[in-house]
Amino acid sequence: MGAVPYDGGTTFRVWAPHADTVAVVGTFNDWNGQANALKHEADGYWATDVAGAKPGAEYKFEITNGDQTFRRNDPYAREVTNSAGNSVVFDPSFDWADDDFRMPAWNDLVIYELHVGTFNAPDADKVGTFMGVVDKLPYLRDLGINCIELLPATEFPGSRSWGYNPANPFALESDYGGPLAFKEMVKAAHQHGIAVVLDVVYNHFGPGDLDLWQFDGWSENGGGGIYFYNDWKAKTPWGDNRPDYGRPEVRQYIRDNAMMWLEDYRVDGLRADAIAFIRNVKGEEDPGDNLPEGWSLMSWINEEIDSKMPWKITIAEDMRGNDGITAAVAEGGQGFNSQWDSAFVYPMHEAITAASDADRDMHAVAGAITQTYNGDAFRRVIYTESHDEVANGKSRIPEEIMPGAADSWFPKKRAVLGAAIVLTAPGLPMLFQGQEFLADGSFNDNEPLQWGRAEEFKGLVQLYRDLIRLRRNLDGHTRGLGGQHTRILHINNEEKVIAFARWADGDGGPGDTVVVIANFADKTHEAYRIGLPAGGDWPCRFNSDWQGYDGSFGDYGCLGTTAAAGEYDGLGWHGSVALAPYGVVVLAQ
């Protein structure tokens, strides 16, 4: 489909079932609609070969339907001059030599969500680019990140957007550098040991600069024509622009898009945006609004990915706590490998942003830590900050805690408290750009990330680096943080203290079992006792109150503990540790 270059020319193919005639016009024929007519093949498909049409040539399809003649961009265009401009013939060849990257084991992933336009923008007047991301890959690698997740990077109107308004779903955003720069970025990420996950938007297209709209001149009820529902099923929170998941050609279009990113661009996974609106008109659980064809579409795509590239990850944003999203297709599920988890982010956000310690619910925190889908610890992505959680009337965690004073003691301590739980609890941990250097305010698409803060708060950056080392077991003491097993050891809702254990194999043991103790109150404990899962010495591997992380921290020491025999918390051993206000300590034998 689209423009397929060959030696000496290009084949153009398009689906326009209601067209009377179709021609391709472009820089190769002086935009003459009489020069290169397409021939009708079958089932509404049209094609022709154009000698002399080479990569870099601009083009559009000229469609006649009755007494209307109009020009449309190619739905499959890999490149456009801009969202309101022309399609460009793109040469898909690329030197992937030396790209022998292997996806890390999923339970080893630490994800860093970023927005290309603001992540490393040169200044407030210019947007960031794919090559700007490349410039920061050494920083991310040294932080311990081994997976970046990009907000949607397909062509959208203008130069600034979150990306959730795709105008040309197959084309990379021209202001970010286009398709060639995207491939360069993916290759460079792989050379730094970093996987790339791309956010894709299939719950709606547009609404702006959308040549898919009434593409071949046909529509019903004022709807969007062949690519869209033309009845009540079209309605979404973003306009009446839901793709028609029941139409075979549209299903193929979306499937082709997903496979293109994974095969041609070598991305290592996809994060599907707001899929509740693919399976249900209102994005809820009312069966009367269900879209079974939307459910089956995503299942079909995931099944094909699993059969061809089982090491590549698919992540769903559903946010409805639905086990079926990550259940196997053979069991009637959608077959996603993991899903963003509302059962973690909402109670954790409440626990760390509540103004009063008395309002922090340790039972809710325990539920957030132990939640699983399909009995698998890694079927969920957990976080305290994401693009959605720090915008739309909400702010970064430190800003939420103390507006206008995000760099003061309370915001720092409690933001770190949340991050420490993210990086030790079961799930795939995710950070949002700049979280590690206390980015403040709210996220928007016209304010660049302030990289000076990475130096200003270099101690906190080191804190995140140390936590990520633990999470990935880079020092060999904390294998349990990548394991399936979690047990809440201790809940004290009066003192606001919680402790939990993680382990990977059997009953755990040295090098495996990890114990995390978190104090959700502004209170110091000199010797706080908890039950422990085994006897012997439990050295402290991490203490969030270390003054090396921040000069305002108390440096309240935690050297670990030696387990004494005797029942406590339902366990056969116990020990005592020093806990700083809003402090987290990690013990591992």
C-alpha cells in the first residue's frame, strides 16, 4: 500500500472504493491529474507504476467522485512535508548494520516516558527532535534506564502537540526530524542498550488536518467516510472520529501500522493509548456500548506480534483494572503483555500527596503494592508520574505537595518515597521525564525540560540511579526485585509504616529476598521492629535519607539489622531498623 519505490520508479496503491477515477499527481508530473491515472484492481483498490517517480518526490492522490474532484494525502504515507502539505515518496532502506540489540527481559525493564518535543528542546522557541533524544541517551544509560517510551511521534498539526491527534498515522512528525531521523534514534538507543517503545493512537484519528476524513468523497450521516464509523459508534471524547474496527480494510490499515513500527522501524514495543475506547464506545464497562470488533482487532494484532516477534512488548493503557486486557488471546483476552495500572497510581498518589499524615492509608498502599493481573507481577506498569498524571489540571508530584515550593524538604522527601515504592514494588516501573531531578510545575508541550536541574539536584539523580541499580540487580544482592513473589510483612496504620518482601525463587534467600520498609509519616524511629523472613544479617542496601542525596536530608543512619529468633508479624525472626521521616530503607542479605 502507499508509495513503494522500485529501481527507476514508484508503484502507487490506494483504497478508494467510492471513487470513479483516481490519479496520482506530484512533482514528477507537474501535478497534472491527466498524466498518471490509477487502474482499478478489485474491491476498491487502485494502483499504477510511475517511471521516474523517485524517493523524495512529493505527491497526492486526485480522486473524482461524481462531480467532485479533490486531492488527498496518501493514508499510508511514510513521510509528509507537514500535516497540511504533501506526501513524500520514502525510501525504506536503511543501514541497520551492527544493530544486534536484544530486548531485555521484561522483568528487568525500567521505563522512562518522554515527549520528544520538550525532552531536549534547544530553547523555548524550538521543539525537540529525535536527534535531541539521541544526545541524551548516554545520560539515560548511566541513570540505568533500559527502555524509553515515546509519546506519539506521528505527524500532527503544527509543531507542538502531545501527539494524541494523529493526522498522518504512518508518517513520523516532520518537525521532530521525520522517518530517517527516527530510525537513527532507534539504532542509537539500541547501541546504548536501551529499548524503544512507541505510543500509538488507534482509538481515534485527527481531528485536524485529517485527509482520511471522507477520503474518497463518500460518507453517511455527516460522518467520516470509509475509514470511520458513520453512526453512533463514531463518537469519542476527541470528536466523531473513531475508526471503523469492523471494516476489513480499516482493520488491515491499523494492523499494518502496528507491524510497520515493529518490523521496519525496529521499535521494541508499542503502548496503545486509551484502548478502553477501542473496546467500548464510552470507554466504560456497559455491554450495550461494547465494540466486540475493537476487542478482536487488538487481539488479532497482539496475536500476530506474539507469533512473529514474541520478545517485543505490547502495553495497554486501559485504566479500568480489567484482567482480560492482559489475558492470553487463547483465553479470550486481548493479549497485551502489560497494562498501565490505575490500582497503583491513584492510591499511591493519594498516600504521598495528602496534606496530613493521618490521611495516609497504609492498607490502600498495601493493596497498590500487591495488585496483580493474571497472577503475574509484570502484567502491569507502575508509576507516580506520567504525562497524564502531571497535566490536565494536575502537577508534578513535588508541585502537588507544595505548590510554588516544589524544591523544599516535604516535596522532596515524599516524591522520593513514592519513587522508591515504584522501583521496588512488583510491576514494570516507569518514570516520567525529569522526575529524577525534581521537575516542577505541570507538563505541557511548549515548555522544554529544564536540564539545569539535573546538575542542581544531582544528588537526587544519584538516588534514582541507586534505586535503579537495586531494581535491576546490577550488584547481585536484589534478584527478588525482578521476581514474582511479594508479601506484605507489616502494616502499621497508626504510625504509617509498611514493610514488604520481594523474592524470585522458591522461598528466596541470600542474594534474592529483599525487604523494603517505608515510613509514610513525619516521624523518626530509632529502632523500628518488623518481622523478617529469615535469620542472619540483613545489610542496608539503600537509605533514602542519606545526606549525599540532598543536603536537607537528615542522614539518619540505617546500617541494617541482625534477625533475632522469635515470632513477630507472623514470622519466625525479627529485627529493628532506624527509620527517617518519610524514609525508605531496603535490606537484602
